[in-house]
Amino acid sequence: MKIIILGAGRIGESVAGTLVSERNEITVIDTDAGRLRELEDRFELRGVLGSGIEPEVLAEAGARDADMLIACAALDETNLVCCKMAHLQFGIPTRIARVRSSAFRGDSPLLGKDGFAVDRVICPEESLTRYIAKLVEYPEALQVREFAGGLACLVAVRAVSGAPLVRHSIAELRERVPDADMRIVAIYRRLLDQPDRFIMCEGATRIEPGDEVFVLSAREHLQSVLSALHRYEDNGRREVTRIMIAGGGRVGLRMARQLVDGERRVQLKILERNPERCVALAADLPGDVLVLRGDGTDEDLLEDEGIEEIDLFLALTNDDEDNIMASLLAKRMGARRVLALINRRSYADLMHGTQIDIALSPAQTMLGELLAHVRQGDVQVVHSLRRGVAEALEIVARGDRKTSRVVGRCIDEISLPKGAQFGLIMRGLPAPDAPVDAHPGPAPQVIIPRGNTVIESNDHVVIFIPRKRQVREVEKLFRVSATFF
């Protein structure tokens, strides 16, 4: 695909790097010549200097035959105007805009063809807070990703010695956890002074303590899945009730609002070093949220505020180094779990496997939303995993046995790339364009596929892919062809 990216900031850089690696033709527009040179040196792409709201600049970037525009400049208004220009003057088929304002959400008429002509709005901050909220709901997990609107989930969890499945083989899964239907699709094993190693998931594969295990299941079985790989204290599962946020900026405030508005009651403290921002936070949030002027790297402050009693410490400032240091300090002082917001990918890679439980990149949390538009075939959901190395796809099987390589065939008959696995089949989901008042059919099913499971037309199939270069093979496998017999 020919894709134009407006904005060479951190989001634009992450998006460009991912799309270039998939052999797309990428052009980046920005007003910072030095930044463009850096990207051209790092990636195989073309940079165009100028403003994305000027027709001449868009034309120079190849807008006349571009397939997609991704507008992720710093200002909402720049991205919106660029999408309108791309639609009116150049007819670019797909237009995606990064927009922070809550006025441009969902089915807002301002986004339609008569408005700013935006096909999809993305907001990294919203994706980020939604992601963290899942970790509050399921504190045992490293990440929780949803498919089919939450009907099924992919969960990553660190295996703990003494848990029911740990030190047992995958073949023993049903015997050890009979009350939960699940599929283990990947294991990443920590090695001393080496990168984590991907372990093929076969019947004889044993789960070892410290393994990062990726499991797919129906949502109602999610807690049983986590319990199978996690060992609880004598008093049972501990909920997340005490949360401390370091950083009261845009992300910190959005996270605080989401926690306050949620069904779960939490005790929330926010640390913010800017006194004026502290006043604004205190005015914006309910009175039971404690806003403190201070720094997450202040050891005395953390001790005074009972860091050892905190269930989840969130370092959400705009400074990667501060977030890393605050998280490491909070963990050393007794915080149960810590999460650091890290924009630089190299930093996030360095922090993996350290005392920081979760190193989170804003760009990585929303990449899947973009990739679903880039993928070929009927891809509904894409989740970028392991810092972009692996992916989980929800793809719809179309056609029949004559026109499809998968429909009407048993799982055993279908050859996936090495290491890739069928995870789930979701059957009976309504079509996206079905009328809201349409007569409901049978309730959707979540099926754990076995060797003799037959894929039917319109099944939503979740596939785990350990290496991004294998994605095209999977897409080709699901492509409907009039000449395939």
C-alpha cells in the first residue's frame, strides 16, 4: 500500500517503522527537516518537508495515488483539515486522524463526508487508559486484549511457581484446569543475559516459572485462566484498591477520570510537581482523590504516602527517565505492581525483564487499531504483541470450500506458518452492517478448535502469529479466490 503519514513525532515514527517493515510504500510529511532526515536514515521511506494542510505538499507526497492517509501531527485541527483536504482534492480512499478532543468520537457528524471526512479517529491516550483499566480489573495479567467486542480475550501472564499449570505440560491442561476451556498459543522464556526465547506450544511443552504465557479463552473463563498460572496468598485473590499515579498531565488526568468513573471503587493518589496543575487536578476530580504536589522519584514522599500499601503504581509523566526511576523506586519500596509509560522503544526493550512489571508504549497500544485498516482480507482486529514482534489477528473466513483454502476444512488440513496457531473460533456473530433491530439468531459461540474442528463461512478466527513477516502468508490463506479449487 502507498501510505502518507503526517507527523514525524513519536507516534508517527512508531507507525512508520511498523508499516515500513511490512513492505508498504511510506511517505512522511513534517515541518522539521532534521526529524525527517533521522527517519530516512533509520527506515526505508521518503520524507517531504512542509505542512500537511497545503495541497502542494500533499501532492509532492504522492496523494494523487495514495491508498491511505494517517494524520498524527501534534494538533487536532491540523489532522482534521489534512483529512478533509485529502478527501476533497485527492480522493485518498482511507483517512485516519489522531484526535485528542472528546468532541470527535464515535458517530459524530463532524467526522462524516460532509464534515472532516475522517474514516477512523485514533487517540493514543484513550487506548492507553483503556489498556491500563484492564490491568486494574485483572491484576495478575501483563496484558489483556479483546476480540469480538470482548466476547473472547487474549491474556499474557507470568507463570508463578506453585500455580496449577506451572511445571506441567500443555497436554495436562484439561486435567489440571477442568473448569476453563482455553488455548495456550505462545510461551516466551526468560534466559540469563539473552533475549527471551519463543517456545513452540505442543502437547509435551512444559510451563516453567517465570514464563510469559499467552492464553486465549472466552471472557467468562478469563479468571480461571489467570488462576491456573498464578499462585495467590493464603487470603486469596487480592483486588486492586489502592492506586498511585505519578504525573498529572493529559494521560494521568484521563486515567484518573476513568478510574473514578468506573464500577470498581479505588483509593487514588496523584503526584504532580507543578503547583498550578495540582490546583487544576483538585478542581477537576472528586474530593476523595488526593492530589499531592511532589515527584514520583521523591523517596521521602513515597514513604510518607504509604507506598508499601499501594497495589498499582502508575508512572505516567512525559519523561521516560522519570517514569523508569519512579517505578523502580516504588517497586523497591514495596509497591505490589508498577507500570512505567515509556515512549522510546529502546528504553522499553531495556526495561523488559527488570523489576518494572509492565513497560508500556503509547504507540504500541494503538498500533493494532491502525493495522486493522492496512491488513489485506477481512481482518477485524489486530493486536500488536511483544513490542511489535508478534501479532494476534481476528480474521473472518469467507466463501465456501471451492473458493476458500480454509472454509469447509478441518484445522488439521490447514497449514499455518511455523509457530503460528489457531487460537479461537467465534461463530454466530452478527454481520457488522446488520440492522440493530434485526431478529437475533443463536447466541454467539466461542470454540477452542481441535484437529477435527471444521471452519465455517463467516467464522471469526483468532490466529497467533509469532513473527510479523508471517502475516502475509496468513492473509493469503484466508483470501477468497474465484479460481481456487
